[in-house]
Amino acid sequence: IDLGTTYTCVAVFQHGKVEIIANDQGNRTTASLVAFNDEERLVGEAAKNQATINPARSVYVVKRLMGRSFDDRTVQRDIKWLPYSIINKGGKPYVKTHIQAGEEKVLSPEEISAMILTKMKEIAENYLGRDVKHAVITVPAYFNDSQRQATKDAG
């Protein structure tokens, strides 16, 4: 699984080659986006479609928050332009959003990433017709140990 800041993709190695798996929309990449409306949690393309009409409840680029402190310069810069609320919880950035009618929830970047990874696992399982028990999740070479651990925690 390539967990990207903007898009995520999942592939399988079988029959001696790597096959990138298309999602239910037929796309080989899935938006790294989670959104909430009054009825459900949306992940990927469905969440992307809602982002323009409900930006405060649409969480994206969460990978930029993973493994960082709330005071990190990148986090502080991102807070200024993100349409959803980022709060300081124990010195780390957390997303504060309304998940259902009036119900507010505070989620870690790892929890949001886990929702995206779960969607990618479902895509792989639907394609393969069986449960997926193990996966490799890629991280950028520039990730520090804290960011790598945060990715492991999400997985």
C-alpha cells in the first residue's frame, strides 16, 4: 500500500508481477480523504465528492500531521489553510470534527490514516476474493522515526 498525502494505491504481487488494483470507481488511485456526514463515514472518492460541499467535515493531507508535534512548523503552517479544525492534544495535532448530527469527535492523524488503510485493504480483498492478513505500507525516505512509527500505528 502506498499511503500518499493526496492519493493512495494498493497493489498485489502475483503471477510474478505487481498489479495495481483499481478501486470501485475503476481508478488505480484512491483519494486519501475521509469525510463525515450525518449518516456515515466516507473514504476515498465518496469523501472527495463531499469535500466541496462540506469542507469542515472532510479530512485530507493528514499524512502531513503524522508523527509531528503540535508546535511543528509544518503543522502550524497547515493549520492556517486547512478547513477542518486541528487541536493540541498532549502536544500532538488531532483533528476535531463533527462525525454525525451534532456529535463532535477528536481523532488522531493515525486514526484517520487507519480509515484510509482499511479502505485499501477492502479494495484488495474484493479484488483477490480472500482476506488480506499482511501488507507493506510505504513511507517516504525523508520520514523520521516518529513519522515511520505513526504510520505503523495507523496500519
